[in-house]
Amino acid sequence: MNTNVNTTSAPKGLEINVLFLLKTVLKRWWILLITTVLCATIGWSVSFMTTDPTYTTNLSFTTYNKAAADVVSSSDINSSIMMTNTFKYILEGRPMRETVAKSCSFNISADQLRHYVSVNTQADTNIIIVSVTTESPDKSYEIASGIASHYQDIVDYAYPNATLQIYEKPFKPTAHDPQLSLMRFAAIGGAIGFALAFIVILIVNAARDTLMSSDDVQIKLDAKLLGTVYTVRNKSGKKNQHPVLMITDRSLGFSFIESYKAIRTRVETLCTRKDYKTILVTSAGANEGKTTFSLNLALSLSQNGKSVLLIDADMRKPTLYRFLNLNIPRGNDLASVICGKTDLSDAIKYVEKYKLFILSSIEPNSEPTEILASQQMNKIIKAAKKEFDYVIIDTAPAAVVTDATILSNFADACIMVVRENFSDVSRIRSVISDLESYKAELIGCVYNNTANRDGLLGLYSKSSYGYKSYHSYGYGYGFEDDEESAGNEE
């Protein structure tokens, strides 16, 4: 039994899968959303508190060349259009600003007026629009009125043969301008929040040391790889919605079914060689697919003509009876057999449809550790070994509670189910180290729920593998499922 866990990884080139990284970020869409909204709100609030409202009034002019006293020709109009840029310069010029500044009832300089007044021409027309924007409606109106009162003197001095007439007089604004800066700052804040959340999620994900390919089982865990179970997708490419995935369902596809047959062959070879009959199945954390794997391993063995007893020893969250739609009377479960309330033969249920024997738990138990550690449990497993070719024991997650390590004293072999990009490598190593210190031999790991068939970075998917996720595991252990846990995964 190998008790050394390799803590170093073999040199390997960096593999980057952009689609995988994008999926990783989008799985935490709610973090992106909250951060974006929060930063956008902060940007809006800062702009609202630091930006004073402004008031704008406009006046417009038309230009024309008065070469003829009474008649305006087309050449005069074209000449007037060409002159608009000149008039624009005159209206923005210093003489105009100085004249208007002197006419105002408040103190203002010509240089200050430059920031308040803007002059624009309308393309291919002889129209000029002057806009005055200040923090006061009275101030804006007075400056605009000053321009309307004094522009003619400046124009007559510069261009005596041209006419600039007011087309639209200034008005006193009654409402402040739309505060576009609020939306601009909100958009900037939202973009910054989104970018920060995106980067942080990538950094946190990169900092997590998880299994990203089947090769990592051997490289990072120094464990034998029994096989890989691929994500199941339906024909449309969407994640599968089966309540439980079983190899008896041909619609799940060739790859899924054949992966279990390959694992079965390896398990049978190892067990035959060492005369192992009881196999304990566990995982580091919840929602890695151990229960579904236990069921399908038992089914694949029974399909190969073996008599198989599948024991649901996960007494904290029993699920097998629901997977198989079994109606088990109260008192005919595993706990009742251990406590001596019923006989083993009465509690074992044969499922004709699957040619499989089941010893199930049916409701959570408040003291599972003490019950499973009893000698009666050991006697049950020994008795089962005499009657069946194989005994598969599904247990609680080994990094969450000690049930699996306790039961490993009664089993011959142990299989770890590790889900792609899920549990930290250090956590899995700790579980392996604990299991190897007990009787059962770790015969290998199953790399579960990968969509990548090339051994590179898997396109992690929340495809259904088992059943619905839970927010806590067992009685008062406070273990919260990873937020990546997909629905239908156990």
C-alpha cells in the first residue's frame, strides 16, 4: 500500500483554455452583477455629490452678405454660409467677451466667459448657435442677453458689408440641464467594478489548486487512475436533466456507459488479483458524484454476471432508495440491522429490474459515526462477503466527516471519486493519507464530470450527475457545498 503522497508536480507546459476560463467566471455571474451594480451606484453617488447642476440657454443667428441693398442672390447665400466660421470666431473672440463681461451686473472676466460660452455652426447652413451654460439660470440668461445686445457693434466693425441677425432670442432656463455626468460616472464605475470582479475571480480560481485533468490524478495525488467519467449532455448540447444517471439508460450515450465498463474491468482485475470483495467508495467533498458512481459500478458488475450488494452507508444523507424509487418500510434499513432490530436478510432488497441487491438507509441518523463504528457493522460486512461476489459501500464524504475512514477498517479496497476543478488538491491528499492509514487499500481514483476528452483543461459543466445539491451536509457539521456544485450532483 503506497503511503507516500507526491507533493510536487511534474514539469508541464502551461495550458490555457479561454472558453474554460470564461465559463469559470460566468459561473459566478452573481458576483459580477453585484460588484458592477455596487460600483455603478458608487460612481453615480460620487458624481451626484460633487457635480453642481448647470443651466443652459441658447440664441441663434443667421448670416448673409449684404452686397446688394434689396436683393439677395444665391452667390450671396453661399458667401454667407462660408462666412459662418468667421462669425463664429468673432462671437468667440476677446473683443466680444470683454464687451459682454463689462455689461454684466456681476463680476466676471473675459477669460471666465470662455468657459461659459460655446459657439457652433450648423453644417451647410448660415446658422450659428450660441450656448451659454453656468451654475445659475439668471447668470446664463444675463450673459446671453449681453451677447444679443452687443454683437451688432462688433460685427459691423469687423464686417460692414455682412449682416448677422438674431434668429432665436435667449430665454431664461427654468430647469437644470440633464446631468449626463451622473450616467457617465455610473457607467465608468460599473465597468471598473465588472473588470475588478472579473480579475479577482480569475486570480482566486488560479490560486485554487484543483484537479484540471485526468493526468493530475497521478501527478498531484500520486494515485492510480481507474478511469474517467465524462459529462453527460443531451443531443442539443445542453446539460442533461435526468434525475439520476444510470448506465441502464441507453440515452445517456456510448461514452458514459463505456467509461463504467472500462472502470469495472480494472476494478475486477485488481480485486481478483488480491481477492478483494468489499469496496468502499468515497470522495473528499459533497457533490463530487460518489453515490452515482457507487450505483453505476454496482450495476456494471451485476451486468457482468456478478451478485452485488450495494450498501448505502451514507447515513447522514441517504439517497440510494430515492435513486431507485424503492419503497423501504421503516425498520428495514441499515441502521435497524446494526441495532439488532431486524435481520440482515429481511433488510436486503433485491431489485429485479437491475438484478441488484440493496441495503439502504432511508432517513438521516443523528449518531451515524457511533453506529457505523460498531462491531455489528463489521459483522454485517463479513456476512455479506460470504453471500455476494462484491459488496459496494457508499459512504459520506471523507473530508467532511469520519464515517468513511471508520468503514475503511471493514473494507478490502477503497475508491476515491474526484470531480474536475472542485475540491482542493490538499484536501484530497489529506483524505488519501487518512484512508491509507487504515485497513482498506486505495486501489485508485475516478476522475469525474469532465467534458474534455483530450486530457487538457476540461470545460467544466454543471451537467447533472446525481441529484440536487444541499447547503449543508449531515447533522450540524456546517459544511457548505461549493458554489460550483451543480444541481443533481452527488
